[in-house]
Amino acid sequence: MKILVTGVNGQLGHDVMNELEKRGISAVGVDIQEMDITDADSVDSVIRENAPDAVIHCAAYTAVDAAEENEELCRKVNVDGPRNIASVCKALDIRMVQISTDYVFSGAGDHFWQPEDACAPQSVYGWTKYEGELAVRNILDKYFIVRIAWAFGVNGKNFVRTMLKLAQNHDTIRVVNDQYGSPTYTYDLARLLVDMVQTEKYGIYHATNEGICSWYEFACAIFKEADVSVNVIPVTTEEYGAKAKRPANSRMNNDKLTEMGFEKLPCWQDALARYIEILKKEG
């Protein structure tokens, strides 16, 4: 089997490439330099030239606040990009994995979102990711849409790195305590995606590490695991202030994974401990 992976300079794409190589699966990694996903001709030529059996599409515009002021660019990347890839996958009759997000939901309530629940995005970023999902679903039958949340990994910026960096220069850090969800370690997610893409169990999935926390609780766990002493103050979303609206409820039900024969990701505390250990070795 041969897999083409987009967004290999990002957290998830990096880990997916490593996982494929670890398993001895032929892999081609591309980022914007090799394939501009917003350019249909570029996508067509690169995918046809490499002739993969599947595409794992990890590239995305993920700057949630910036998206409010850069809607056109965000839409090109998050909607046109998946549409362009799906069109070529359809023509070549190959499967596609599309990464999506908790932001496709309204964020209301305190229940766990199911994969089939109605979507009601509250931000430009959320809308573009939802429209990207629809583009893939409208074109392909052989697709996996995998919704994740609160991603962190070794190759890029994320909440864990941001917290640890802030702690170097601040005695006190304010963190939102009224948004709940599950962190997703891209190393664990990559293993699932590689398992998944080798099957024909198509559909929409939720895949986060197990367990629920608030951003405040996540931050406290980060500092405890990293042995960093800092005063963490819980604040409301309103007190914190942000351009884009964030979902207060990002609890996602991952049960479909086991129902379809896949392994759920480990609990987020375990994932965080393994990640912090890597960061400590990095120095």
C-alpha cells in the first residue's frame, strides 16, 4: 500500500509519516512547497504522479482567531483544499482521510457529541471545516472523516508548549475554565489513522484521547507533569476574551471506534506524560 500525506510540516502530518515509515508502508509526504492544495491543477498532477492507494489529508488552516479576519484564505485551505483532493481521489478510485474538528458543533450543553449529531459551527474556522467535510462527503464514498480536538504533538505549536513557554516569563497565567473537551496527542492519533486507512470501514469518526477536562485543568496537569511552579488562575471565556467563539462543550463520544473494531486512544493524562517526557529530553 502507498499513502500520500498532506501537511507533513505540521504536528499530525509529521507523526503520520513517522508511523507509516515505522510500519514499512510506502509513504509520500507533501506540504505547500510540493503541493498547493488550493490549486486544483497542482493537486491533480501531484496525486496522479505519485499514484497512492489513499490520501491522509492533515493540512489545514487552524488559526482560529485569525480566520475571523482571513475568511477567504481559510475557506480556500479548509474547503477548496479537501474538495480538490477528493475530486482526484474520486477520479482515481482511492480512499481519503479528512481531519476535522470539534468546532463543527455548536458547543452548547454538556452532553457528548455523537458523529451523526447535527453540526452548527460558531466561527469562521468551524464553518470552513464543516464545509470541508461536506465537500468530501458529496464527492466520495470511500472517505473517513475524523474529528479531533485540542491537538498537541512534537512538531509544532500547541497549548502544552505555549503554557510551558509562558511559565518561563510569568508567575501567573490565566486559563479558561468553562470550556470542556479532550486533548488529542497526534502520536496516538497517527497510529489510529494508519490502522483506519488500511480498512474499508468508511464514515465519520470522533478520535480524541479518553477523558474530559477544562483548559484550566489541562494547564494544571501540564505544569504538574513538567514540575513547573506557576500560579494558574481560572477565568471565564468572557473574562479571557477572544475574537472567535470557542465551543464550551467539546465532549466527543469516541465509542464508534470500538464498535468498528478500532482501538480507542489512551487517556489524555497518559498521553500528556509521554509527551512531556519527550519535551524534557529536547531540553
